Amino acid sequence: MDELDTGIASGPLREERRMLYALIPPAFLVLILWSVFLLDLSYELDLFRYGLLPREAIGIRGVFTSPFLHGDIEHLINNSIPLLVLGTALLYFFPRLAGRVILVSWLVAGFCVWLTARGNYHIGASGVVYGLAAFLFTSGLLRKQRTLMGLSLLVVFLYGSFLWGVFPILPRISWESHFWGAASGVVMAVMYRDVPSAVKDPLPIEWDEDEDDEDEDLGNDGAAMPNAQGPAAWSSTDTWNIQGSERSEPCTPEA
């Protein structure tokens, strides 16, 4: 796995082409989301019924279909932009891990929502968005690379307000989808922390270990001890309340 990721970084493809290849899949996914939304809006298909309905047999299909469904145009926009930005970053920095991260953020997190969430229809791609953001941020913290540290800061700068989405603050926001998406992203980042990024820094970050070495070389009386080894060398997803055969108004997506 390490060799594959390193090979991509040192291959003949120019950086511009790599960025283009990383952009295409997220752009295609966003195009699908918009197509589904426009079809639902134009023909009044009421596709919200294909959303995720927790602990109901018919609702488990929403694990697969709910990320394609959105309540209104604002909800869709709030998920489209992060999906495009974070999806491109994921494919650019971790092309060999991208598929696994997306699937876990989509399916595993979705199944956890089906098991634990409130009994409303949950729709939207926010769970996937939270999974990507959490994976990229945690990966940047765990690796000794300037590029990924910068990426972590960028994620915080652009989507830092997402943190509040994992708490049950607004009743009509599916915080459960946000929580499980973020949790899956963190777990994946920890599991694959030893897999290097496809983008290598020219100069890696070196932590200052002089103080630690000095402490190890001092005896109990403060005198320096010999060292035989030599010196030691860092959207939100909305819920829909169903009453009888009618659905409620879509909740206002949070940024």
C-alpha cells in the first residue's frame, strides 16, 4: 500500500493532471445529486420516502439512497460545495484510500444512523461530508507533513463550524448522521495513519528532541552519563417528520 501511494506521487503525471483526475469523481457525484433533486422537483416524485428511516425494515434502503436526496436548494448547495472541495482533496492526497473512506462514511455510518437515530426520515449527504472532513483533519494531525498540516488548518478554516453539527442542538437537523460520519472519518484516519500521503513534502518536519536526549543522559546526581548508542537523531443532513401521509416542511440546513 505504501509503495502504491508513493508511486503515484513520483509518477510521470503532472500535478495539474493529478488535480484534474481528483476533481472529476466528486464533480460527477455532485452532478448526480443535482440531477436527482431536479427530477424530484420537476415531477413531484416525493423521493424523501427513500430516505433513511431508523429501525424500520423499509427504511434500511435509505442507507444507500439517502445521500442522494435533499430537502431544498439551500440544503443541496450546502452539501455540494463541501463534497466537491473535500472529495477532491481526499483523492489528491490519498488516492488509494479514498474509496474506502467514502464507503465507510456512507454505508457504515449510515447503518449506525439506522440503528441509533430518531424515528424520522434522514436525508442528505452531510454524513459523507463529515466523514471526509474528519478524515482529512485527523490525517493532517497524525502525519509529520507540512502539506497535510496545512490541509488540516484549511479544513478547520472552511468547515470549522461543522463541529456544532454533531451535537443535538437543532431538533430538525440530523446530528446523528453528522456524528457517525465524523466518527467513521476519525477511525479511518487512525487505522491508516501509517499510509503515506501521495503528496510528499520536500523537507519533512523534525521535532526538537534535544531536551529529551539531555534528560536521558543525566544521572541522578545531574552528571552526564555516557551514551553507548550515540546521540538520538513529528450540511447538513435534514430529518423529515412524517405525520400520516404528509411530510413536514424541510428544515433549514445549517452551514
